[in-house]
Amino acid sequence: MQSLIWSGAALSVVGLAGLVWCIVTVARARRAGLSDEALRAEVQKVLPYNLGALGLSVIGLMLVILGIFLG
């Protein structure tokens, strides 16, 4: 069960890195002083990556909990 815990932790870290990337990308777009439409388009481009990173992080945490529960 150790491998389940460590693989889940690795997935969670990758998901967290993806979330940080999304935050940095949107913050840069906000600092660039884009118009409302351009900022909205930038956020819409980042949104699928944000949801994917969040899902990956959740799956990783579920694997960690499952590994602890089974171990």
C-alpha cells in the first residue's frame, strides 16, 4: 500500500503545481492591464487546465486516503 500512498502524493503535487501555474498565468494577465474582453478570454483559456489540475489533485488525495485505509 506504500506505492498507492506515494503515487497519490505525487499526483497531488502535480495537480498543485498545475493550480499554481493557473494562478500565475491569470495574475500575469491581470497585471498586463488587458481589456475586460481580453482578460475574460485569457481566463477562459486557463479554465480547463485549472479544472484538470484540481481533478488530478483530488484523485491523488483519494489514492492517499485509500492507501491509508487499506494499509
